[in-house]
Amino acid sequence: MNGVRRRVKNAAIAVVVLASVSGAMAETARAETPSALLRCVQDRYGALRDLSATFAQESRVASLGRTRTRAGRLFFQAPGRMRWEYDGPEPQLIVADGKQLWFHRPERNQVVVQPMDAAFTRQTPLLFLLGRGDFAAEFTWDERELAPGAGGLVSVALRPRVEAPDLSRLVLEVVGGECRLAGTIVEDAFGNVTRLVFSGERANTGLDAGLFHFAPPKGTEVVRP
């Protein structure tokens, strides 16, 4: 009798495990198309209160045949706030408070200020991290299998529905099982390519709101395009 009970119990456990595995496989399957992955990425970041990470940037200027590398830290906070800190030798700072955007270049003793709506279009890369923009509304893509990459990454190539000189192609590199953004590649109409690689992502840590305010240092030239 005890043996029968053990077999029944083991069978029940097996059913639960199988159901769990099947559910996980179903979730994976739903993210195995570009559309599903993009929705997963957008939903993941749209639900965050804040986000911080480090980044490495590589930019290639086609007309000069030259590549430049930069690195720094980024911060996002809902709704619509961000901060990008670029390290030296020519440090730069980009801050947006949801209404205004400041671009500070200390070596020029200058800061450019403009409304966010003027600084960004709906197709601006990473706009979804600010709770704005929509992949399906702004981009098209080839609805085939995801392109595999190193380290378990998958990528999706997007093209803007409305052509723009500063963006002809956007590639998102994603940790598929987590819907986490690992990097982006941006190509413009002139053949320039910028790649960003993200690491050390931290979400919902309660970032200080002061990170997203900027006061120009005394004596700084303020330019309003």
C-alpha cells in the first residue's frame, strides 16, 4: 500500500514538474520570433521604475575611416528621465528631466539646452527605456528566426518606417531568455555606425531624483538651438 502511495505521489510530482517545464518551454517559444522578443523587451523595460548600467561605445565615422571608443554610465528613471556620463579624456554629460535636455561639454565650457520633444524623434534608439516610443509603430523587421550571437544573445534588425538621416538601421542585441538588452548597433544614412554594449544592469534601486537635474556651472555658455 505504501509503495502504491509513493508511486502516486511521485507521479503527481512528475506531472507538476512536467507542467512547469512545459510552461517554461511555452514562454521560450513565444519569444522565439522577432515580434515576440521585441514585445518582451518593451514590456520588461516599460515596467521598470529606474535603471542603471555601464556602457562601452564604439563609433565609426565612415568619411574619416576612423573608430572612436568611449565608456561611461547611464541612468534612467520613469517617466522620461535619463543621464549619460561619458568618461575622459573629453568627458561629456547628457541629462534629461522629462521636459528639457542638457548636453554639457566641459572642455568647451558650453551646454546645449533644448526641449526633449525637439531633441528626440519617435524613432530615437533606446527611447523605449524612457517609456516612450513603440517598436511596432515606428519600425519594420523581417519576421523570421532570430539571429543567434555569441554568449546566448539573439539580435533583431529594425528599419524605421519613416526614413531619417540619423537612423537607417537599428540592431538590438538581447539576452533572449531574460529579454534584457545587451547592446545596440545604430547605422545612419551616411554609413556611420555606433555600437553600445551594456553591462552591470541594476533595476529598481531607487535612484536619487537629483541625478536628473542639471545646473550649468558658473561661467558656462548656454546655447539654445
